[in-house]
Amino acid sequence: MIKYFIIFTAIGLLIGRLSRLDARLFYIAIISLAWGAHTEFIWGLAAMGELFLGSLISRAIWNPDGTRQTHSTTGSPANPLVEISTLVVFRAKTLAILDREMHYVVDTPGSQQEVFNKATRGAHESGLNEYDAAIAFMLIQLKSLFRPLSDSILEFYIEKLCDCKRLTPMSTVANEFLEIYIVDHQSDFTDPRLDRPELAFVSNILKERDIATNTVSGGSASLEDRLSELRSLREKGLISEAQHELKSREILRNL
């Protein structure tokens, strides 16, 4: 029993190296039928399961061209079990940060499961850390709030936005997430109820964005000149990468 399990799984590993799905299914079917005819029907089905198992393992480890799959950020050989386990740990740490640092309990499993999974998987596969994932998830929640902001959720909005700002030093790129969110939702901050000392960082971000916007040539300047000037400002450190991207999109959108 064990001997045939190993043999057919090994054959499945070889079949899994084939790039075309129809070719893989063809070989699995032929081998299973031949083995079932040689022994008994039930053993043919067992062989089919073992061939599929080997093929799936092969597809998880190797690319269709025969090269090993690698981790998206480190470039090291990918191991499906390690990838899954590290993602589980990553999500657990993200949940802990949201609970401990932001006093926010995610409804998972539940209504927020899908959004949380997407945010954490995206951050994990991009090589970001758990603070990036937590801040990205929280900004998604703030974005989903009904506008205009009601009095009942105003304090929640302010508190979570400040939490995001407070945790950005522990993140990799979440400060840019926050800048993009504030610029995209600057209409929120025209509300006089949000004119608070603790939200001074919002005004600073919007002022920096205005400086960057006004510094770049407009009018009759060519597209190439305007984008070149924008790149120069970024290289000199006068604007951030996020501001560079936002202004580039704005220039192209206004063509």
C-alpha cells in the first residue's frame, strides 16, 4: 500500500511539471485506467487520487517552465506550508496590534473577514509588516463610513485616524497610506468639528501637498517638462513618493 502510494505520488510529481492542464489530465486518466484494468477498479481510483496529489504538490513547488517558485519579496524558494503558516502568524500579529494598539476588535470570522484577509495578504506578499497591515485595514474601515460623518461616529473617526498616525513610525510605508487617504478624503476635513489640535498632522499633510501642487509648472508647460520637474522635486526630497504619484496622476488626468 505505502509502496504504491509513493510510486503514484512520484509519478504525479512528474506529471505536474507539464504546463498544459489537458495534458496532465490525459496522463492521469490513462495511468489510472490502465492500473484499474490491471488490478481492480477501486485501485484505479486510488491511483488517480495519488496522481492528483503528486501533481498538485508539483504545481505548488515549481513554475510551468520547470523553475522553482520563489517568495514574492525575498526571492527564496517558496514552500507552500511555510507560506501558509507565516501568513497565519502575520494575521494573528495584525489582529493583536488592532486590539492592543487601536482597541479595535475585528469581526473575524464574520462580516470583516474578507476585507481583513485581503489587507493582510496584500501587505504580507508585498513584504510589509504587521503595522502596515493594521493601518491599511483601519483606513479601509474609515473609508467605508457613511458621509457626512454623524456625531455618533465622529470621535471614533478622530481616534482611529490618530491611532494610525501614532503607529506609522513602526510601519514600513503606512505613512504614505495615510497621506493618500487624507488627500483623497480631504473633503472630510472641511467639517469644523474636525478642527482639533490632535489632527494638526492632517493640515500639515494637505499644506505640503498644496506646496507640491503649486510648485510644479502648469499652463502651457509640456507634459514632459512638468513630469520632469515633478521627478526633480521628489529626488531633492521636497515632496514624498506618495505626493509624487498623486501629482503625476493629477497631471495626466488633466490632459
